[in-house]
Amino acid sequence: MAIPSAPLVAVLGCLYLCSAVLAARELGDDDAAMAARHERWMAQYGRVYKDAAEKARRFEVFKANVAFIESFNGGGGRKFWLGVNQFADLTNYEFRATNTNKGFIPSTVRVPTGFRYENVSIDALPATVDWRTKGAVTPIKDQGQCGCCWAFSAVAAMEGIVKLSTGKLISLSEQELVDCDVHGEDQGCEGGLMDDAFKFIVNNGGLTTESNYPYTAADGKCKGGSGSAAATIKGYEDVPANDEAALMKAVASQPVSVAVDGGDMTFQFYSGGVMSGSCGTDLDHGIVAIGYGTAGDGTKYWLLKNSWGTTWGENGFLRMEKDISDKRGMCGLAMEPSYPTA
Ligand SMILES: *[C@@H]1O[C@H](CO)[C@@H](O)[C@H](O)[C@H]1NC(C)=O
């Protein structure tokens, strides 16, 4: 085998390197780096596109989202920051239209209920509440592309009151609600309302466990059967609307279902910190308030559990500014809170 001379090695090496440099120049160095980043992101989230045209289109969206996220994070005076998560190849318009975001159907008429915490003294409440530390919160779940946030919100609130009333933390079945609860506003992956879920659970005699009736992220035929319930509730109550002090009384007592406007771009890419500033109030997403507290910089916050997996937010959780001047609360969180009763 002939050993190449040193000059030949240099020439070959340059041919290889220079062509790579030229290719990068053609695409633009930044675009090449961004394309590589898009590839890594696709691998991380298992994203596959149907053809090159779709990939090219998604790349443009990805690039624009990364630019938005980086410019947001670079701006001064922010209490929270954004991240390149699983929604990074969707425009905000597309994100709003996904079932991931738009599963909450607001109630047209809220039938008045009692509010058992009305006489709780705000001054007597602890400064910080985090129901995770009391073992009343199951690990973060992921609703995927099914618009049943309402089921995840109702189940999370129920898991909380069941733990507080029986001492047992049981992961309960959202799929049983998706498949079997077809009354009121509740329409499986096409949306629903937590209060209607609570009513169904009462009539159903409870819910079975997550492992007994696992989540499929799709509408299915009801495989339920009363008698298999692992836990139940007696009813539900609404927290007086647009009253963060009332919400605090309730959240200090148990996890509480809340509806928010989850359609803003800052919500789509929320990654950490205390969400603050402007946000919509067109309620479209059900989550659950599991506590409150005060951040290091003095900002008061609500602590919430979402159902978009652990790659969104603070490992799946969210903090939103508390006691803001708009009575409806951050992203409307104080507009329609409710909780199940044991
Ligand atoms: C709160 O206090 C009022 C006045 O004492 C009383 O009428 C009402 O029943 C109390 N509410 C609850 C939920 O205990």
C-alpha cells in the first residue's frame, strides 16, 4: 500500500474540510447550526416528517420559535423564561388549535354551590403550601394529542382529596373519564369541563386506577364497570369566581382544579420561573393548583401541575404570579376553580 506524501495529505484534507466549509457557507453557517439543532430536537422528541417539504416548513417554524425564545430570554426584567420544548415546531396559531391546548370547555352557567372554606381566615394560612411535600400529588402525566386536560385536571384534584381523606395516594384513571363520561360538556378528546367530570365520578361510584384502565390518548369504548372503583368523592364545590383570596383558602386545604388560557406563546414555551405579565383569559386548558408561595425576589406565585409531560415547564409544573391586579388572575386562573369533596 502506498503511503501518501505529506503534501497529498494536506491537499486531501483541505478538499474534505473546504467542501464542508463551502457547504456550510451555501446554507449559511447559522442555518447549518440551526438545521443540526432541529435534527437533534427531532431525535429527542421522536418527530418524523412525511416528506422533505414538510421538514423544510417545520424547520422554518422551529427557527422562528428559537429566535422568539432566545430574544424573550435575553430581555431584561423577566420573572420567567422560555425553552425549546416539544411544541417548538408548531406556530402559536397551530398550537392553539391542537387538542393538547384546547380541551377545556367553559361552563355556560355555573350552578351555585357551597364554599366550605368561606370562613377560613387568610391570616391563619401558611405562607407556603406545596401538596407534593405531603404526598398528595402523583407524578406528572402526559395527555399527548388528546383534548382531555379536563380529565387530567379533575383526576389530579381527586387524587389530592383522596390522599388527604384516606391517607392513600392512588393514581386514578383519566381514560375512564375519556371513554365513559359523555354527559354535560364532556366529550373525551374533544374537550370537557372538570365540574362535569366530578358529577360523573359521583354518579359512577368513583374511578378505577390508572393501571387498571390505562391512558391511550384516544377516544375509546367505555370498558368501565361500577364496582371496580378504587376511590370516590361525594361531590364538588366551586370557588367563588375572580377571588384569589378565596382560591388561596381552597388551595391551602386541598389541590384545586383551575382553568387557564394556555394559548399564549409564553405558555406554549414556558420553561421556568414565575409566569407574569400579560396573558389571555379565554379559558381553554384545565390544570390543577397544588400550592402557593413567594419566590426569592418577593413575587407571590401559584404552584400548578400541568399534564404535558416533564419536558414542559419546571419538570411538568408551573408557577404563575399570584394576587395580580386583574381579579381574574394570571391567564384567568381565578375564573372557574373548583374542587371535589370527600
Ligand atoms: C360561615 O360563617 C357564617 C356566619 O357565622 C355562617 O352562617 C356560615 O354557615 C359559615 N359557613 C360555613 C361554610 O361554615
